[in-house]
Amino acid sequence: METQEIAEKLVNYCKRADWTAAHDTLYAKDAISVEPFETPDYEKETKGMDAINKKGEKFNSSVEKYHQIDVSNPLVSGNSIAFTMTMDMSVKGKGRMKSPELCVYECKDGKIIAERFFM
């Protein structure tokens, strides 16, 4: 899969909050995920799809409702993808919040090998 095709599919998955389908179809098994900082709930860096899927399940279980997810059109340069995403969601024990972020991905051999989030 070419990087542009990965970008388009990834944006569509993100708009639907379908992280599992994105992981299953677009990611390499040894991908890494890097958060802006470590928290009590999430490590700064997560390695491998088993660990990334567990992190995703934990995140999904904390969200009571997605009110809106806005995702920009992707920018693609070589093997890199970037877009902005703002999730308006209700989180258990924290109420409603907006979470804007810059999402950056690196691709190799038709799969995402790294994701990095900036807030």
C-alpha cells in the first residue's frame, strides 16, 4: 500500500474512532506509539501491536461518548503522514473535554511503523 492510500484510510478510521480496524489493517506488528509525555495511565513509548492494542482498549474503555471527532486532510511527504485531530468526548470521571493533537506517522513497506502524538 502506498503512503497516500494509508493516509486516506487512516483518516477515515480516525473519523469513526475505529482504532482497532486501523491497527489491524494498517500497522506493522512491531510498530511503536509515542505519546507527548508519560502519565499514570500511559507510558511515553509503547512497542509492538499487542501493547498498542492494549493501550487502545484502555483508552476506549475510558471514553463514555465521542461527541465529535474532527480530522484534517492528511499531509503526505515521502513515507510520512501528518494531520490534526480534535476529539470532543466525555471521559469517565473527568467529564466532557476536547483533546486537540497533531498526529504524525511513519510508514515502511506499506505499513505504519511509528505513530507520534503532539499536544
